[in-house]
Amino acid sequence: MGAYSIVTTTVDSQEAADAVIARVLDEKLAACVQAFPATSHYVWEGERRSEAETLLQMKIKTSDWDAVCDAIKDVHPYETPQILRIAIEAGHAPYLQWINDVTR
């Protein structure tokens, strides 16, 4: 087995979440995408803001990082989207094998 990561991004609508989810799953770039409601508090263009968002968490092979990042950017509605890769240090071996088996 190789290296695995979790990729996170946030979006502002169900339509945007569906677009990201469809893209990474259809292209076999992610094995699983979990969606969570979130409230983001941030500063943008000098103004403090607070917005309802959906946090997407994707399980990927680390070797697919560049393709995952590009796929998200292609469909993401934000000018500067949060796209973060977090390395999985350890995990349940059968689960990691499943990620390997269902992605490209």
C-alpha cells in the first residue's frame, strides 16, 4: 500500500458540494467524501465575515493530490478556495486498502 491523505475544502451551496463530490468520485480520485455543515469565520478583503458552508473531507491516495486539487479548482465557485491535504499517518489497514482499491 502507498501513502494516503485527507483533502478538505469548503463550499457555499449544495450545488457546489455536489459538483465537487461528483467530480472526484466519478474520476476515481477519492474513495469517500464526507460532507458536514460548518460556519466559517474569516477575514476577506479586510472585512471580517461569517458564512454558512459545507466542509467536504475526501480520502485519497497521496499520489493523486495534484489531480484532486485540479479537479476541485475546476468546479469550485470561490476565487481562492481552501484546498488542504492532510497526511494520514496511520490507519486501519483494510480501510486504507479499500481506498487503494476504489481509486485510480
